[in-house]
Amino acid sequence: MKKISKLMCLAIALLMLLSATACGGGTQKPAAADDKKSTSTDTTAPSSGDQGKNADSGEKKYDEHITITYASVQGIDGYDYTKGDGLARYYSEKFNYTLEVTALTWSNWDEMLRIWINAGDMPDVAVYNYKHPDAASYVEQGLIYRLPDDWKKRWPGVADVYSKTTLGPKTDELFGGTYFLPRARFYKNLIGDPLPNHWSLWMRKDWAEAVGFPVKSHYKISEVLEFCRLVKEKDPGNVGANLLPLNADPGAAVRMFVQSNSTYFNSFYKDPADGKYKWGAASEDTLEGLKLFSKAYREGLLDPDFYTVKAEDSGAPFDTQGISAANYNQAPTSDLHNKYVTLFQTNTGLDPFECINLATVLGEDGYYHQQDLINFWGTIIFSPDIKDKVFERYMDILEYNSTEEAQIILNMGLKDEDWTYGPDGKVVSLYDDSERPLYGTSGKYPSWGYLLGAIVLFDDFSFDNPNYDQRVRDISWKIYRERCEIATPQTFTKVDWTVYTHDSPSMRRASIDYWTELSNLVTMDGDIETNWKNWVQSKMPLIQPVLDELNAKAK
């Protein structure tokens, strides 16, 4: 790592910490093990020059040990991702590397990568939360690595996953080459087009039954508030003063109240009535969602301290402490077993299938609202200074992880220790998680997760994972499918690539933290409609130039 760049990064990070908008978490990135050199995108470059073939197995072997520096969310700060557990050792020995991880938090993920990338000081590999204006700027300035033009032939498994992400091929078209490798949410079990999101209402089914509230798979926002009022009045769980009828972090609260009612609350859309582009945040649907949000906050139905809650802590009142009647949070299939059994059942001593109702929140029009999720989450990017051998080694890891064998290992642990193949060729679990989970900080494999080079997210395999209770998988499949069915093409929309990929100085200036700013409108004094109108007016100098550009394209 360059000393000047490192000092620049630390100085910027210090200023962040001193500012009102500073994000929590670490601000340093691990030093590279050796000097870096510029990487050519010559299509004739040999693949993994230090590799040979194992004469017995036909598998590649790696004679030269390398160090890979890496940054992502979902890591454990300070954990040894090289030798810390059997799964980490399996990968580090198979590919002969040391993996130096900087574990980012949900709060600092975007900002820390932005600092490192702009300072020319990013790690070899990072998982980037793709935002097109920033992404286009990084490509334009040469701040991230361009993959060799023949990479799809050299790593065909990665290329096949890439082709199913939708975003990948689109960025190839836009940038004239590959700079981002989107990680596919679904590969074999792609649910729908457009693709529904995970966000769901975690609701105490036993408390709903106790207060005479109907248990359903979906509710309007106003119905959720009615449930919260009944729970607040009757306290069926005898929680007392600690009772939270509804809890969520700021981002989740905005999703539940505003996004559930307003498909385009945080973006631009083409109005079918007149064919012109408009700003979704200024729509009446957004205002209606904000009014419900304000009502929940002012009636004491929503946690009064919701705006201070971190995303990583927002589930605890429901699944760990047992004091929340409803929690709006993510509910991917890959985490449902953990939430139902490992967390809720272990901490509350209650049967989760008797006490939890997982539901979809609808708008006041009775329909599901969402823009196409697009089949990816998190994109893998590389430093422009990455060594050829480090890049190629990591691509080999991704290639392996695109295979069926690796998918099972990443999701279930080590073959013949944690799982095996049955006589019928199907995967059979050998692991009993009743005393110790397979993953997590207290699990058998703390390294288990996306940090070992996943190119397909665990959502896909989770529908087939024998480690997960079949009831959990059935609940998740029903939730996803129902969202596709209880929507209209106008409320659950496919991606508008004109908007998604629009890039200009005006578009970059119009970046707004909707989660924070809309939460602030609800918590500030005064009438919510007045607050919203003033906020919309204050943003128009940023928004109008973008609308003008989009409408010029539409002509």
C-alpha cells in the first residue's frame, strides 16, 4: 500500500469520525503483503502462471503462496479467515493463500469503500454495493480493474453465473468491458421476473391469536398498525414497560411504511399517463406512506428510538429478547432457519412455528409494491493495481465456487464430515446443530459466509438445503411466490434501465440518503405533510436537472 495514500485515507476517515454523519466501525484497511504492479488487460495473458495440474486428480495446484487483501460486510472483525476453522483451512490450503480481511459494517460499507477507491488505496478484492453513478465514475477515472477481454472463456463457470445476473451483461454493454462481477442471488432457483425482495414482517402469531387479530400471509400497512394498537393495549406477552409493538431500524422503517406504499419513492419513473419522467419521492403515494409512518411514531406503536438503531441490531428485540410484537426485517431463505430456530427458539424457549407469522406488507391499495430487485447483491471488484497472479487466483476461487460441489461445501460444510451423498445421489446432512450451529461466531465454522469467495448467494441453495427445516423452506417459497401474484405490473415493476444507468453530473449530485432524510421528516416537530412539502421543495434544485435529462432522453 502506498504510504501517502494510506495517510490520505486515514485523514479522510478521521474527518468522517469528527463529522455529524460519520459512520461507525474500523477505518483502516490491511496492508498488502507485497508491492503491487499495474495489471495489463492483454487478452493473451496466461491463466495463473504458477499453476500446474495434479496428475492424479486433474485439479489445478498452486505452488506459489500468495496473500489476498479483501474487504466486505458480513465479516467478523479480527477473525482468521485463513486458518481459523476447518472451512477456512479447506479453501486456503486448496488455493494456497493467506486471506487478510477487513470486516466492514452495514453502517460504513459504502463510505469506506468510496474513500479507499477514490484514494487509490483499495484492497485487492472488495464487495461493492453497486450504485451506478459512483460505479460509472470509478470506471471513467480508472479507479477499479478492468477484467481481461477473454475472461469469460478462461472462467466459464463465473461467466455463466454472470449471464444470469442481468446487471453484468448490462454493464458490459455500458462500459465496453467488465469491471464488476455481480453475485447472483439465485442461479438454479430463480423465483420470478421481476424478482421479489426479502423484506418481511416478523410477527408474533401467538400474540395475534391472543388479541383476536387475524393471522394472514399479507397485511396492508394500516392493518399492521391495528395489530400493534391491540398488542399495546392488551400486552398478551406480559412484557410490561419493555414492550415494543413494532421495531425497525431507520432503513427498514422507511421500507415498511414508504416503499410498501410507493414503488418509486426513492427514484425516478416514467408516468404512463403522460409519458414524462417524475420523481417518486414527490408523489402522493409517498406522502401517504409518510403519514402512516408518522402516525406509528407519534402513537408510540413504533420504537421511539428507532432512528438510533443499527441495522445489525434491529432483529434482537424480536428474535432474541422476545419483547417485540412485530419487526420489519430481511427474511432471505438462507437466514430463516437461523432466525426461527437458532435465535428465536433458543432465546425464548418457544416453538417458532407456533409463535411466528412471516408476512408481506402491502400498500393501502392492497398490492405489493417494489421495483425489480435485479438478480444480484453485491458486486466483486478488484484494485487497479492487483497483481496478475492474485487476480487469477481469486478468479479460480470464484470459478470453483460456481460448481455444484463448492455450492454444497459453502452452504453445508465439509464433505463426509458435515454432509455426504446418499445411495440415491442426493445430499444428506451429517450435522446436528442442536448443540452448536454450523456457522456464526459461536458456530463450528465462523468463516462460513460470503467471504470465502461466493459468486452465487446462499439464497439459491437454501431452497434445497437439507440442513434447513422443510417448513422454513415452504414458508419462504410461499412468501416469494405470493409477492409475484399479489401485485400489478404498475406496482411491482421491471427495471427501467434508462433510469438505472443514467449518469451525469446532475445525477451524481442528486444522490440522497432517503432512509435518513425521510426518517428525519417523521421525527421532527410539525405536521408531516408540511415537513414533506418543504423537503420536496428544498430538493428540487437537485432533482429538476435530472428530470430534464431523463425527459430529453424520452423524446
